[in-house]
Amino acid sequence: FRQWVFNPWRRLAVLVMSLLFGNFFATAISATAGQTAELDVLVSAFLVVGVEVVSWLYYRFTPRRPLRSLDQPGAMTVSDAGVGLAASGVEVGPVRSRSTLIEAFNSFKLGMVYGLFVEAFKLGS
């Protein structure tokens, strides 16, 4: 799967499908849970916990760039580095990107939250 998603267009397709499925899930869950109006609080609590877990997984680590040493033109200063690693010329490491699975979960979360807002606007009008 990792090799298949290495192509940027396939990765984008997975993320867009995840976003649309999140929107569909929001419509389905609001229609199903709202039908009997008995489990609304429980379902909303599960959705909030799910959104927070996905946000924690996605924003736990930020992708990082290697630092340039100070003798190169356009080098970062110590205040730019935040930790002072640029002063010694130490590179923090290779560029890390987020996992495709984590990005797909975040895209699903965004679609779900958007879908729930749309459902709330439909109910309010």
C-alpha cells in the first residue's frame, strides 16, 4: 500500500475519498442516531472523542526540515531554530512526512465535521 500511495495523485485520491466518506458518514450518523433521539448524547460523545484522538495523532509530531549550518547563506539563526541547534550546525534529521493513514484519518475527520455542520444548518433552517 505504501508503494502504491507513493504516487502523489493516488495519495490525493485516497485523501479526497476519505474526505467524502467522512461527509457521507456524518450524514448517515446524524440520520441514524437522530431518528430515535435516545442515543444523541452518547453518539456525540463518541464523535468528540474520535475527533480529538485523530487530531492528537495528526498534530502530535510536525514534519521537520533539516537545519542549515550558520556559514551557509540564508542560514537560520538561533532564534529561528528555537532550540539553539543551528548554532552548532547540527542537522535535526531528514524530512519526515506524516503517514498516509494518519492523513486519511484527518481527512475523514474534516469531512465528518463539515458534514455535521451542514446537517446542523439544515436542521436549523
